[in-house]
Amino acid sequence: MGLFNRIIDKMVSDKVPFKKRKRLIVFVAIITLLSMTTATVAWFSVNTFAGVDKLDLNISLAAQLKVSMENHGKDLEKYGKVITNEMIDDYLKKHGSSLEDTVLDPVTTREGTEFTNQRGTVREPNKHSYLEFECYFIATEEMWVHLTTESTKAGADDGTKVSTESTGAKADVVNCARVDFSAEGTGNGTTIYEPNRSNPVNGQTTFDLPSGSMVYSNNTRLFHLNQLEPVKVTVRLWIEGNDPECDDDVQDAQLSVQLGFIGCDKDNKPIS
């Protein structure tokens, strides 16, 4: 409002007649109000975001790393190398939802565990807000689990990728998506993956993956595993309402998410 006050002071010093000054003050006030209301922060004007086409988790065949939707203790034969759409859907149905019914309305978060809408109301998972499910990772040796864009084998194309078949402005939805991983256990926590990472929003600490050849570092680490000790990992997928590209243009867009994982040693070298 500093500019508004300076304009009034200028009119007084220039001895502008009161009636004319009054009309000008009203005009300036309207312009000031418009400038404040048009500089809004992202978010949809109407929350009608569509759904998730695909959500798969794939694990590199080279690393001695496995995953399951259930905790099978140390029974390695009951763990596998992939979590499919169908497996996630079965999990959601046990919790009163389904992938088909999943609607990702914009939400935001700071730490990646509690989510609110634009009005600051806390939102629950899988209820027209954000997608959440649990899985269990286990490894035959101690390792750090990283997110990777590399495929499990030549021609597989099953590395980490956030994509859409929507075209035009709707395709910007891939820039609004976030995925986080909350792992139990000493030294673990929550990490947030931001595809096509830009300026941080809402105080979030996020990471992105390289666009070219995969390079593993502390930034791509998700969590730590001890030998034959399963760790529960909660995965969350959401549309970040504070992202500058989360506007009406991306409403009703569709989203596909592949998540690829690999195990690395303490020096961030893949374990074969």
C-alpha cells in the first residue's frame, strides 16, 4: 500500500481539488485491489482434477532388492520385483477406495506427511486429495535404495518416469506432480521427488533425477536397508497446489507414474 499512500500525498502537495482527489483515490484503490487479486498463487479455481492412469513400481534386477505390499518377514520368496497397478488397486480397495475412483485435487505440504487444501484444511489420503499406499522393501545385503531412471533391462522402459497423454497446456500436469517416500527405521525419513524440479514451494526440500545418464548421489537416496530387515515405506502421490503451473489449464489431465528403484553401497555405486 506504500504506492497508494505516496499518490495521495502527491495530490495533497499539488493541491488537487478535493472532489477530483476523491474520484482519483477511488480509482487508484480499485486498481490496487485488482493488482492484488490477480497475482494469485497457482491452484485450480475449481477442484476437478482427473485421475491416475498408471502407477507401477519396478526394481532393478541387478540389485538384490525386493518389494511387497505386505510384510513377510525374512521370507524372500514372498517378495517380488514389481508392484503393479492391480496390486495397488487391491490395497486401496481394502481401504475403501480404488485407483479408478482416485481424484487428485490440489493439496500442499511442507514435510510430505500432512497435507492441506488451499483453505488450510487437512486432507485425508485417497479421498479426492492425494494417493497413499504402503509397501515393504527387503534386501539380501545392506544398501541404500535410490530412485533411478534406468530400466531393469534393455528395451524395458520401466525406469522412473512421470508422464501424461494429455496434450497442450494440460501436459504441464507433469510439472505439478510430487511423489514422496516415508521410510521407517533409524536414519530414515521422508524424501520428496519433484519431476522437472524448479523453485521450491511452501518450504519443501525436493530432488529431481538427471535428464541424461543416471548418476547416483546422496541426493537420489530414499532410505537405508539392513540385511534381511524389511522396512515399511509409505508412498504418496499428489498435485502440488502451490506449483506455479498448477492452474486451470491442467484440470482434467491424466497422469502416469513409473517408479524405478536400485540398491547402492555407501559410496552410491550400484550393487550387482
